[in-house]
Amino acid sequence: MSRFVSENDPNAPAAEDDSAWIAAQKVLDAKKLSKQEAGTQEGDAKQEAFEESIRLKNQFRTLDEDEADFLESVLASTRKKEAEERKETVEQLAVFRAQQEAAEKGLAQTEWC
């Protein structure tokens, strides 16, 4: 005997679980809808944060005359300090080489004597 029951079979037992099935389906649909709404809200927040970061990144303005003068003075003072450091390094290197030559000459004279 087959266990298959046709939908149109008048002798088939009535579906007792129809109301339970409908209630369970409503609960599942509500959960699914709330998840979709939460995902949409999270997606909207991410999109807004992304757009804000792009807006701030692409934001620029030209420097006014005072700002340009200030930056030029900072650059000039930096170059001046670097030039002074190079000059001091060259002078110290020259003194070191002179002392090294004097020490070698003194060593060479003591070896010959």
C-alpha cells in the first residue's frame, strides 16, 4: 500500500498542523525581515562612513599668501640649518685630516730617528 496522499483526495485526513505551520512561517518571515533591515541599516552606515571619508580625502583648498610666506620661511630656515651643518662637518673633517697627517708625520719622524 502506498503512503502517498493526493492533495485532491477527499478521504485524506485534514491537515491538523495548518495553524501551527502558518504561525511558524510568520515567525520565520519576521526574523528574516528583521535580519534584512539590520543588514540594510548596517550597509547604510558603512556607505555613509565611506562617503564621508572620500569627501574629506578629496577636500582641498589653495594656500593664502600668509600661509605660503610662512612655509617659504620654514623652508628657508631649514635650508640654512642644513647648510650650516654641512659647513661644520666639512670644517671638522678638515681638522681631523690635518691632525691625522700630523700624527703620521710625527710617527714617520720617530721611526727614522
